[in-house]
Amino acid sequence: MNKSRFIFKAAKVSGSAASDLTRYVAKNSLDKKREGDRPRPLFDDSRDDLTFWQARKHLSINGGALPPEDVLHYVLSFEYPTEYENLGDDDRERTAQVRIFLRRALSEAAAKLGIEHWRWAAGVHLNRPHPHVHLLINKHTIERESRELMRVLKLTKPLVSHNQKVDGKAREFDYGTIIKSFAASVDARIHEREISREKRLENERTPSRLRLESDRILLAKAMLARDEKLRLERKVAVLENSTSRPPEQLTKLTQKFETVRKFSDSLAPHVENLRARYKDNNAPVPLPALSSDELNRMQDAAIEAHDAERIQDLEKIRAQLADERKTPSRDAHEQGRLQAQMREAETDAAFGSWREKRFDRTFHLYRWEVAGQRLSLAGVDARIEKERVKQSFIHVGIAALLPSQRRAAHAEIMRLTELRSELLEHIFTRQLELETGRIKALSTVAALREIDARETQRREAAGNGAGATGKPHPIYTRAELDRMEFRAQAMRDGGLLLEIDEARRAKDARLAPEHRTPVETRSARDAERVNLAEKDFAEDGQLLEVSIRRGRFTPVAARLSDGTIVTGSIRQTEVLSRADALIRIFENTPHTAERETAIRRAATNRESEARLTYEASAAYLTAARSITAEGMRELTRAGKQLPDIGSHAQLSHSHDAQRSLQGDAFGSVEKQSARAAQEVQEQQNRTIDAPTFIR
């Protein structure tokens, strides 16, 4: 790219607010012959034909006028007008391409800058020999990683042109992300039009079928590259958050991701131009030339990512390709895979609901990292109550009237209240994440059920498959069964465990004898599963015993009618002494009464849930033992012996690894909650002791 092809620089015009700037971009120095009498239409990252008032409202978020110091104003100019002319046959087509190119360039710039999204508006000016774009950007944006508000004072490298050292030696000029992206889009468009012109000249000699097939191949390549890029991006994110992975594995995967990303990004301008070409000709975009295996891989990835919209889009392509090829949309194997994917998605949705409920029961005991400390909401509330008591004459007597003690207690309460607010932010963020995950999982289930309903109608109409109304047997992958068994163990779902065991046996039966799981290996895994179930049963029994024996002292969390979250224990609501009675007389208010009622209700629910968990754990253990007993009978019939369980203890390792990824979903939270509850209980006991002058 010639250095002078495009100029991107800051601009400055007079004006007192964002409305003046948007009005300037829309109305200043109109070329009536080329631009007309009406104000120029403006555009943002998703909309065209904005008025300058609409652009101002979008730019300032809240609809008010931004001061000029909160707006970045830049101009992107074509130094060679012929390049602008080559983008289309008329100004309407050319400005449409400019909008596409600028959106793509700013999206890449935002990714480079590490921001979630920024608000901008722009307009194309044709009132000078050199066509140019005025760009207005709100300086306030959100940082992607921290989700915190940040201020961009100006666009700097690598977004704009700059000099940089190459290999630590000579300095080399770099045009910056925005210009390079914009120039690449312009080049791709011009190249596309040149090829199109050449093909039109050879139209009589070149069959249109070949052009159509070429477009379909391009669309298929772009879809596959995009899906592979997203798949690798998710894997890189998982590895970056893991502390047990070797760094060389992350390096290798990151390099692979970068290669795929560059290939996918290189196809994007060509696909955009292809779509624009078909749109200009009022023709539908052709179907991508995808094989059944490629479609299956892409749909598997969409299901794993809980992308319901992508699942439906791929299903439409599958149906259209099946009609085109005069073949069923799914063969018998693919129908079985659909049943398996739907059932696995259902267990995933149930697991998401279970995690959300479990978090709602334990979030007040979980220790969050706040101000360099690991604190729990219940612990902070107990410390606030302790400081409040220091200010109460009825609790500590004359000492509460000392100004120094009251000031110290008040200052500590203010500090703890700020920490409590930060804790609630962590809690609400985690609740939102769990809720979003559950909703996406339910959307995936709904999409798969809709697809299954259409497949059932097709089978009934054809009168084949597994019978006119029968369902095909699910065909699971090993990874799907492992994930389902992990969820069954976490939720203590014995029925699901039996279903999984049946599916594993059916999967083995479809394999050739030499590829089946040896009966001794399966029996060893069954025995290890029983060991895990017995440990979980013992832990759940201990938790139930603690809930019954010391439930009065264990803090719970409850929500009041106004949405406020409070924590406390049954002991704090009881009147067991003269001190309690006296305190109740002086501190009894409607808010206190509501708080005590909510805490008692939450404590009752906690004990009921502990009993239900214990009963479910017993049922799960029974199911695991029945599976093991059947395996031992098969082992005896085969004349073999159970090998050393330690050599086959992969099941527990697999569950431990997955537990560490789930974080606060179960196990570790229960143990941490028990420790935190004990500490909170000690603080509460010190708080509710009768004052010495009453004794």
C-alpha cells in the first residue's frame, strides 16, 4: 500500500457539544449536485440513514449532549479519488461499501484496544475532490477484561500510523490497524470488481454454473474457518484460566489459533463482497458447499457453545442441501446422534439449574477476594453486627457512651459496609453468569427439540426409520457420556446414572468385539464409582447431621420483601434469657421481625434440602452398587478377576479435574462453607452474649 493512499488524522471544528459535531457532519458544506439538499445520512456500527439527532443520542448513550472534550473527531480521506470511484457504479453503492469497510476496521481496532464496545457515529462527505469520512467516537468505553469504565484520550498505536522497530533494529513505518483494515477491504473490493468485469467479458465462454460453484466453495471455507477459529478461541480461554496445563501446550494452541484467525479474517472481505454482489443483483446468496460431515462438526460445535441461533441456521442449511441433493436430511446414524445431543443438552440444562440453586444456598458463605482478603458475606455481616453492639448501651453498658469507642465502631462499620457492597457485586455477577448459562442451555434444548420434532414429522411422512412414530436410539460419544456421568454424580441422580450405564453398554455392543471395553476394565470403573458414591454419601450424611445438630448456629442468607439480602442464624432470633428479652423490647421493629421470619424460613429450607440431598445420595449409591453387581456377575461368567482398582482410578481423577473447573458449584463450596460458618458462628456467639451489667 502506498503511504499516501489514505490519510487518517484528528480533526477539530468549532462547537459546544456532540449535537454540534453531528450537525456539522450531517449538514456542513453540502454539495447540492452530488449530495442533494437534505442533510447527509449518518451511520453507526449497525444502522444506516441516521439523522444527526439520532446519531447524537447514540453517541452520548443517555441522549444528552456530550461536551466536545468527551468526543474524538477523526477524518479518513481517500487521497486517490479513483479508488473511491472503483468501489461501485454510483455514489450510493460506493458509500455503502465505505460503511462496511469502516465498521470492519473499527471492530478490529476495538479488539486490538481490548475494549468491549465503543459508541461512534460517522458520515461520508463528497463535497471535496477527495472523498472522506468524518468519524465521531465517545471517549468513554468498557474494558473487555475488567468490565470497568475506561477513557480513551486519543487513538494511538497500533491503531493509527506510527514508526516501530523491526527486530530491535531499524525503524519501519506502520500504517496502523484502522488504515490497514480499511485498505485491505478496498483492495478486496476493487479486486472483486476487476474479476467480475473480466468474467462478464468472458460470460459467453464461461458457464455460470462454475461461478456459482466457486461462490459456494468460498462460503463453505469461510464458515468452516470461522467455526474453527471460535473453537480454538474457547480452548485457548480454558487453558489460560487453568493452572495445571504446561505452558508449551498453551503456546502451541495459541499459534494454531493465530494461523486460523488470519485465514478466517482474510476470507471475510471476499465474503462481504460476494454477499453485496448477490444483493445488487437481487439474487439470493447461494448455499455453501458443505458435506454432511462438515455440517455435523459445525453443529456439534454450536451445541457445545450453546449457540441456539447458530444451531437453527445450520439446520436450515442442512434442510436446503438435503432438498437440493434429493436425500434425507439425516441418515440413521445422524438421527441417533441428534437424540444423544438432545438428551445431553437436557442434562446440561438440569445441571445449570442445579448449580444456580446450589449457589443461592451457599453464596453467603463463599469467600471472595476483596481488598486483598478472602471474605464471606456472612462473616462481614457478623463483624458489622459486632461493631454495632459496641455502640449499644443495652449490650455493653456505659462503654457504649464513650466518644472514642463510638467513633472507632462507626468507622469500622463504614469500612465493612463498603466491603459488603463489593462482595454483593461479586455475588450478583456470579448469579448473572449462572443464570445466563442456564438460559443458553435451555435455548439449546428448545432448538434441538424443535429440530427433533421436524425430523419426527419427516420420518412419519416417509414411514421409515425406527417405525412410523418410534424414536431412534441415541448414539453418544464417549465425551458426552463422561460429561453426563459427571453431572449425575454432582446432582446425585441415580436414575440418570442407570441411563448412562445402559447407553455405555449399547455403545459397546455396536463395536466389533476387539474394540469393546474389557469387562475387567469396566468392572474396575464401576467399583471406583461406588467408592466415590460412598464418600459422597458419607459427606452428605455429615452435612445433614451438622444441619440438624448445629443448624441453630449456622448462618443462612435470606431476601427481604425489598430485595435486601440479610444473613443470620436461628440463634439470633431466639429469646432464651433475660438479656434476649430486654434486647427484644428495645430493638423490636417491623424490619427486625421481617428479618427474623425470613431467616427462620431459610433455615428450615436449608435443613429440608440437606435431607433431600442425603436421600438422593443414598439413591445414587444404590444405583452405583446395582451397576457394580451386574458387572461382577459378567466378570464371573467371563472367568476373570477384578484388577487392582488403583490402576483404573481414572474416574475419580476425571471428577476431581472437572470439580476444579466448576469452582463454587458444589463440593469445595460445601467444605469451605462449613469452615466459614464455624467462624461466623463464633463471632455471632460473642455478639449475642448477655452484657455484664445485666448479669
